[in-house]
Amino acid sequence: MRIIENLLKSVVLEEGIITEKIKLSEAAFKIRLENKNISKTNFVPGSFLRMGIGIGNDELSMKDKIRSYSVWDINKDEGYLDVAIATHSNGIGSQWVKDCQVGDSVHFKWKKGKFLADDSADSYLLIGDLSALSHLYMIHRNIGYGKQVESILYSQGKNELFADVDGTLPFNFYELSPNPVKALTDKVKEIVPAFKGKKIAYIAGDSRICVALNQFFRKELQWETRQIKTKPFWNPEKKGLE
Ligand SMILES: Cc1cc2nc3c(=O)[nH]c(=O)nc-3n(C[C@H](O)[C@H](O)[C@H](O)COP(=O)(O)OP(=O)(O)OC[C@H]3O[C@@H](n4cnc5c(N)ncnc54)[C@H](O)[C@@H]3O)c2cc1C
């Protein structure tokens, strides 16, 4: 295992140093990472990192060594990026973010994926839980000005949800119990009739919500597949996801 980890660290992953750690709420932390390559990165809004948070911990299996975290903000001039990590899971990612300290190093790899900012629509609906909030903030900052934007961001406690990097609160926050399919579809039905022009929905976080809402948009609202962007971040029956 050590040989594989050393190979990962030296060939596949980059090293970043934690230069800031802030408790955003009772259930989320912000982590700032710096390294010399961040200023040269060809960053696409909606990209994420595979972070080797379990590397060096011999007690963990290989699949528990890596967790994915979305880039919440990037400052290429100063060579840093921020991620926001939720702690509800109580898994290794959650433990890592509680324990890590400024000055620690962490290895990571960039991933672009397909859950990226698309500025081609006129009206947007963004839906997600605490784990998806930072990703949806990044999408929101990169869909262009003058768009019609509605949002449903939820958590069990409203005070667990946090403001965007510039201190603004552009989203509507809701206090909802886990897997709130009915509450979400009811709200979607209230929101979408007022949408004009080309519409896009972003749905992220709990995989059950991604599946149920994708079906709801397609079957009940007759939206086309390309208008519905979903990204499961976690699944109640699995550890990690990507
Ligand atoms: C592309 C991508 C981007 C992601 N970006 C972020 C991000 O920016 N911030 C972030 O916090 N997470 C993000 N995630 C999720 C993250 O990668 C981890 O899955 C999450 O942090 C849980 O990891 P863990 O090791 O703490 O728990 P695990 O060991 O993976 O899971 C332990 C248990 O907790 C459950 N669980 C996991 N997450 C939650 C949750 N949020 N609420 C309730 N139960 C949960 C699991 O289903 C499992 O039963 C992202 C995932 C993907 C695929």
C-alpha cells in the first residue's frame, strides 16, 4: 500500500498546503489550499478536486483514501483555492476536515467532470443540500448577469447553511428533513411556471434527490434531458462516490 501511495503522491497527485481553516457553520468547514500550480490552472467553473485525505493512514482501505470536493472559489493571482466540506456523514472526509490544521499538506488531483457552469439559459433553478452549496455558489457566479435564478438549498438546520465567499446570500434556504422529495417537488411546481426563455435546472447532493427530481422534471414537467443537470455527491448506501 505504501508503494502505491508514494506513486500516487509523486506522479498522479499535486501537493497543496492548507493556509486557512474556517468553521462556516455547525456542520461545515472552509479549507483554503495553496500551491504553485494553482495560478497556472486552466480552471473551468464547476470543476472539483479528488483529495487524498486518507493517504498516509494505514488503517484505511484504498477506497477510503480519496474523497471529491468542489472548488468553491479560486484566486489565480494569489495561487489559492477554497473548498467547503460538510460533516454530516461522519465518515473519513468529515473526520479529516475536523482534524486538519493550517500548515498540513494534502495531495489532490483536478477533475473537470460535466457538472459545469452553462451560461446559455435565461432561467435557472438550483437545488441541493449542504454538501452541494459551495458548488452551486460557483455555478451561480458563472452563469452570467441578468438571469432569472431561483434556488432551493436545504439542510436539517437552516443555520448549517452558509453565505457565499463574498458574504452574500443569493439562495433561498430551507429547513427540511433528509430525502425531502415531496417538499422539493412541491416547491419546484410553484417556481417553474414563472420561468421564461431557455431553462436549466442544477440538482446536486443526495443521490436519491438527484434521481427523483430528474424523473420529476422529465416526466411531470416534460423538460428535456439536456435541461436537467444532476450530480450525486453522496449515496446513503455507499461510502465516497467518485
Ligand atoms: C463531484 C463531487 C463533488 C463533491 N463536492 C463536495 C463538496 O464540495 N463538499 C462536500 O461536503 N462534499 C462533497 N462531495 C461529497 C464528498 O466527496 C464525500 O462523499 C462526503 O464528504 C462524505 O465523505 P465521508 O468520507 O465523510 O463519508 P463516507 O464514508 O463517504 O460516508 C459515510 C456515510 O455518510 C453518508 N453521507 C455522505 N455524505 C453525506 C451528507 N452530506 N449528508 C448525510 N449523509 C452523508 C454516506 O451515505 C455514508 O452512509 C462531492 C462528491 C462528488 C462526487
